[in-house]
Amino acid sequence: MNIYKKKNFEIIKKYGNDKNDSGSTKVQIVIFTNYIKHLHKHFLIHKKDFHSKTGLLKIVSKRKKMLNYFKKKNLNDYINLIKKLKIRK
């Protein structure tokens, strides 16, 4: 099994409602955040990888839209998720 699939499976078990809940907003936000952190480590080594940087910007934009949606729908869970992921201050 791929490393990312294992990590995503762990995320789904921790944040999802059941083991197959990969589509909920909370789980998708955590998966995007995990991938963004991975790409950040990648860019520390490969500073001139501009092609991947455009992909990173797309993922950050998707996560921002999901966070805004989640904030409108469930403010208490949004605040708890932000604190757990340490995204915003």
C-alpha cells in the first residue's frame, strides 16, 4: 500500500464518521492540509520546482473554499478543526 494511501486511511479513521467516509468536508480539509505540508517539505529541497508550485496553489485554493463552506455550515467544528490542524491563528 502506498504511503499516502495509508496516511489518508488513518485520516479517514480519525476524522470521518466511518471507515469509508472520504467525502465529508472535514476529512477532505485534513487530507488537503496533509498534502500541503508534504509539498512544503518538497519545496524546501527543490526550490525551482515551479510546475508543482502551481499544483500547490490549486490545492490551497480548494482547501480555502472548503474551509469557507465548513465555516458557514458548522462553526463549532470549524473552530475545533482549525485548532487541531494549526492552520490559522
